[in-house]
Amino acid sequence: MVVIDAGHGGKDNGTHGKILQEKELALKIALKVGAYIEKNLPEVKVIYTRKDDRYLALDERAAIANKAKADLFICIHANANKNTKAFGTETFVMGPSKEGKNLEVSKRENSVILMDENYHERYEGFDPNSPESNILIMLTQMAYQESSLKFAKKVEDQFKTKVGRSSRGVKQDVFWVLWSTAMPSVLIETGFLTNSEEEKFLASEKGQDLIASGIYRAFKEYKSDVESIN
């Protein structure tokens, strides 16, 4: 069983470019990934955290995956950078950041917490703007890191070799939605909406299909590897 999480939604637009909002792109790609799996791997149950433009808190997204006892959690997002020339895909797993600039990505994706009522209680005092909170959350629940890294590498390999994207690689950082899921989990940044050329690619039906097919093939390979071991 796999849970596919389209990042943001509803009142939370995420980041944006000139023509595209992150919440829209994430949903389109999530639905395409799920459709590929449902068509080609009918034995796999696919659960979506959202299938339309609705707001879901981070703890609700994790709860859906945990309640389902899913085998894998795939969170789909799009990136942004003040440097409009920045481009490429990157896939994150829970772990210590090896680059200080990664913290800006995790802070942005975690900041949705501040939209939720009683967020201090709901998120156990976690403050997305606090380095101390990021370090604390990073030190817990690392049991699934190896499996998460294996899947993340397959995703970026697909993007680079089959989809023809520029891969920025697999990275580690502190994301609430990954930390609170009791299964291998990844957060995929499908490209930069702040880069006009990359935004055009991601806004196109072909671009979305290519990204989705890459994630699907990575999932198929990962599933095969897990089953061969078991």
C-alpha cells in the first residue's frame, strides 16, 4: 500500500511561479502517479491524502498514512528560490542536513503548521522557524531512513536518466510530515516554479506526465527490490 500526498491545498497555495501554483501542480502529478500505479500494478492499493483543492494539516496527512499502515509515503511538492536561475529536481528524506541552505526548504514546507489552530499543542511545541526544533525532530524516528534513501535515489535516478531532468540529488533534512509517518517516506521537489523555463515544463501536460512516470518507475523498482528481499 502506498500513500500519495499532494502538498499544500485549499488556503495553503504553497509557492508559485508566474503561471502555476504549487498546490495545483502537486495535485496533478500526485493523481497521475496514482493512476500509473493503479493501472500497471493493480495489486497495490493507492491512497491519496487529497484528490481535490482542499486544505489538510501536516498532522492529518501523516495520520492518513499511519492509519492505513502504508508501506511507503510519497509527498509531492515544487520548489522555489530567490535565485531564479536555480533549477532541477531533488528528493528529501528525514535526516541531518548536510547543507545549511536545505534548511530554507524545510522551513518553507514546515511553515504551513502556523496556519493550524493550537499548533503548539498539535505539533508538540514544534516551531518551524526554530533551529532547535529542527534539530530535536531530526533526532527521532530514523528507523526508516535506509529504505527511504533507497527509494529517493531511485526517484532521482529516473529523473536524471529517463525523464531528462537536472537532478540536484537526494538530500536529508527535517520535515514534520516525514518525521511523523511510521514508514519509509520521501518528499519530492519536482522542480523550481521560480525558474521560468522549468515552470513552463512543469505546467505542460507532457512535463507532468514525464515526472509522474519517473516516480512510478522508481516505485515499481523499489517494490520489486523489497519483494525480492522478503
